[in-house]
Amino acid sequence: MNDNAIRRKNAFRLIVLMGMVSLFADVTYEGARSITGPYLSLLGASAAAVGFVGGLGELFGYGLRLFSGYLADRTGRHWLIAILGYVVNLLAVPLLALAGRWEVAALLIVAERLGKAIRAPSRDAILSHASRQVGSGVGFGLHETLDQIGALTGPLVVAGVLYLRGGQYRPAFAVLLAPALVALVFLAVSRALYPRPETLEAAPDQPVKRPDDGKLPRVFWMYTLFTAASIGGFAHFQMVSYHFKVQGVVPDPQIPVLFAVAMGVDALVALPAGHLFDRKGLLTLAALPVLAVPLPFLVFSRSYHLAIAGMVLWGVATAVQETIMRAGIAELIPATRRGVAYGIFNTVFGVAWFAGSTVMGVLYELGIPYVILFALVMELASVPLIFLVARSAHTVAAP
């Protein structure tokens, strides 16, 4: 077996190992996320508070990635930063079982997102090295598939606990300690086997070069602007699940089940979406506004069956976001700048989600039609931007 074949095999193994980390991590925090909206409501939070907490969590969860991505590139300590972030990210979840007030629960929700902010750029940079060996779309698609198997399992576990414990939320959060610990074990194994993942991307005689001026390309900034418009109009599940509960659209034990359905759809769509990206490129992202435009009409309806259809579509859109958006950065940006690029990209992502979620929460108090109108305007605004990105991308020489 030649060096390239060995490198490709090791890259695939690292993707699978990191996928297992994400699988059990997602059992933990996606299981929690499937019920945090109703849980905050139960503890006395208003719609505006739920929208604010959901948006603030994403602001921290994405916004601080600018700093953690820069720190990772600057120090080269991607593994150390990733491990620190996972510890905070995962252990905040079972502590929700101890929250007696919605304000305390809100702090823990934000802490969980903070941990994700610390580890995500380093995790994505590690994955990008391996994914470049097997195809960026396929690599991130495979990781997303494993990730979403966990995101499917977590809400089902939570739903089962809610059913068995008569709708009690605290035991549902407590049981999530177990998958959190398993995820940390897989992370330690990944670090031990592949301490220098950057060696998987290029052979010693094919070093990855930094651009002469060290600047990120113009197309990257257009890409982040598209992301801001698209994510700003995309409804956070905390807001959607709040609507399901207060409007009586979906019974409480079924809310995490619907979230699990969406995550299962995400898992099924992620790898085909990655394959499509490797064949068609960034224009594949034009699917996002197409998927997102009908979403608010479905998820903010008062129909149980439309809610189910909306969550299926929500899962498809999430698969495209999580697979192709991350793969796009790996294609546009040289390896030595990816930590910073992922940090900036995710900061814009988080600010957009915070602003959009907060606006939706305030508009929800005024009337559901205002929420739908806002979502439509944001998604339609993103359409011309993605075509500009796709047209400009061919000028970027990705290594």
C-alpha cells in the first residue's frame, strides 16, 4: 500500500472516530435541546425570553469561535482547545437537571453553547485535513451522518424518559451524563491515534501554502454574508418547540420525537448532500433558500400534520447547512487559515442566529404572521448572494 493510500485510510478512520465523538456528544446536547424550550416555559420563561436565550446561546456558540479559531491557528494546539471545549460543552447538559429557575437553566444553556464555541473551529480544522483526502463534501457528509445519528438518538432517549417518568424533565437531563462521558473517551482515543492530523492532507513534498498576503479571499466574505441572511431567517428549534407547546400543536412527549425525526432526516440527507457538493460545488447551497421559504408556514402553523411536515423539511435544510456550509470553507480557504476562517464564519453564523431568533421571539408576541414575514424576507435576500459566491469561487485556488 503506497503512502497516499495509507494517508487516505487514516483520514477515513479519523473522520469516523470524530464522527463517533459527535454521535455521543449529540445524544447529549441535542437530547437536551429537544426539550429546553418547553423546560424554560415550565420554569416560567416568556416567548421573548425563550427567543432571547436561544439566540444568545447561538451568539456565544458561534460568535466566540472567532477567538477560539484564531487561538487554534496561532498556537497550533487544535486538540487541546477541542478537548477543553468538549468538556464544557457536554458537562453543562446534565447540570440542567439541577436548575430550579429559568435564569439558571438559561445560564447552563449558554454555557453548553460556549463549550461548543471553544471546540468547533479546532474540530472542523482537524476534520478538514482528513476530508481533503476523501473529498470535502463526502468527509463532512460522513461526519454529519454520524453526528445526526446521535442527534436522532438523544431526543428519543429523552422522550422515553419523559414517558416513563410521567413528563418529568429533570431525570431526562440527568440521564444524558452517560453519553457525555462516552464522547470524551472517543475524543481521547482520537487524539492518541492522530496527534498531527495536518499530516493527512498533503504529502511532505506537497506542502500547503499560505497565500502571499495572508488575507482571506473576497469570495469568503460574500459567503459569510449569504450565511448571515440565510441563518437570520431560519427558525431555531427552541422557538419552534415553544410554539408547539404554548399553542398545543404537539403533546409534550412528542416534541422531542419530532426533533428526532428531523435529526433522522438530517442523517439520511447529509452524505448525499456531500456527494452533490463534491460534484456541483457551492451552487448546491442555492437549495437552502428553496427549502427555507416554506418552513415558517409549516412549523408556525396550528396543524399537527403540518408541524410534522415542517420538521421533516427542517431536517433537510439542517443537513445542507451542517454539511455543505462547512465543506465550502475547506474548499475556499488554505489549510493554514482555516481555523481563523471557521472562526469568522461561525461568528457571523452566531450573530445572525442571535439577531434572527431574538427578532422572531419579539415578533411572536405581536403575532405569528410577523414571524413568517420576517423569515421570508431574510431567505429571499440570500438568493442573489449565493449565485455571486458560486460565480466568484472559481477564482479561488484551493490547495
